[in-house]
Amino acid sequence: MTPIVEYLNYEVVDDQGWDVYDEENFERAKEMNLSDEEVEDKNVRLTCIGSPAADHLNIVYNAKHLDYLQNRVI
């Protein structure tokens, strides 16, 4: 079975004033009908190689804007 991967743009998290570590962010985004058209329209794929440890994976992307990641993102 292929794992389910959900994406959430960090800009949405920031605009809404949500804590990036809050596990409810993906549910909040669903309730607000916030779908990520950029990921869906452009058929975005993960650039890392790995296998999720669970059947469901939530990814926050565009987190490069966080100050503590500035020197770690390539």
C-alpha cells in the first residue's frame, strides 16, 4: 500500500499564526478548505529518498523561512 502524504505550505502556518509544531495544523487547513494547488498542479515530488515509517505522512514545506534553518537549507 502506498503511504498517504499530505503537504502544508509553511506560509499558511505563518499567515494563520499557528505553531509549526502543532499536530492539528493539517486538520485546521482541511476545515478551512485550504488545499495546496501548487503541490497538486505542479505534481511536486519529494526530493529525498526514504520510506515512511507509517502509512500517513504530513509534510510542511517552505519552512526554509524559519530563522534557525537559514544555514541548513540547500
